[in-house]
Amino acid sequence: MYTFDLDNFELMSPAPGFRVSFPLHSATGAASTATVLFELDPGVELPVHQDSAEELLIVVQGTAEARVGDEVGRISAHEVALVPAMAPHGLRNVGDDVLRVLGTFSASTVISTFERPIEAGGPEVLVIGSPVQMAAYLEEPVAA
């Protein structure tokens, strides 16, 4: 059994006011699930992006303005939002406290494509879990 504690997990800080970690994914042994844990300081935004897998956003603490496709709404602590695979979505902390969100994906490897990088000069595409092998070369030709 693999476990992690949401209150005692080391977070990276790729941009001011944004902290993130990926506790569970294919590289940690998950077969069909990945997770992201992130925090946004008040007023900070997670840019609009698309994920290759469906995602459940579980608000642990705080209040967010969530954008999923053309819909915009608020979600607060203990509420959950469903984001379909490849739906453009983003979050902004509209509260006075830190926003903490646990995202759970329906795949153990997830490719996220951002409209703009999280950090200046950063990547617009992020792979959670092991890299996806798109094609492999064969040593010998295969008979048709």
C-alpha cells in the first residue's frame, strides 16, 4: 500500500505563490491513477491548460474561481469539480487564505498542455509520470 500525508508533503515552488507536487503516478507504481497536490496564494492563478486524462479537483482548503471550458464557478473547501479530459481549465484563488487542491487523474501518466507557462521561460507541456512511448523501432522487419 502506498500512502501520502497531505499535510506533510514536500512541495516545489515553480513560480511565486504557487507550490506543487505529484505524489502518485506511473513512476511511483500507480497503474491507472495520478495525483497532483498544489497550493495557490491569494490572487494567484493556475493558467488555463488541458490534461490528457479526466481529473477530479478536490478543494482541501480555500476558495477558487474555476474555469472549465466556457463555464466559470466557485468551488470551496470540501467541494469537488469534474474536469473532462482535454477540457481547457484553470483556477484562481479568490479567497483570503491559501488554496489547497488535490487533483486525481484517471490515468497514471498525464500530459498537460498550458496556454502559457506557469513560470517565465518554463515549459508549456508537462508530463506527469513516466514518459509516454509514442513509437518504437523494431530490430527486424515484420512480415505482412
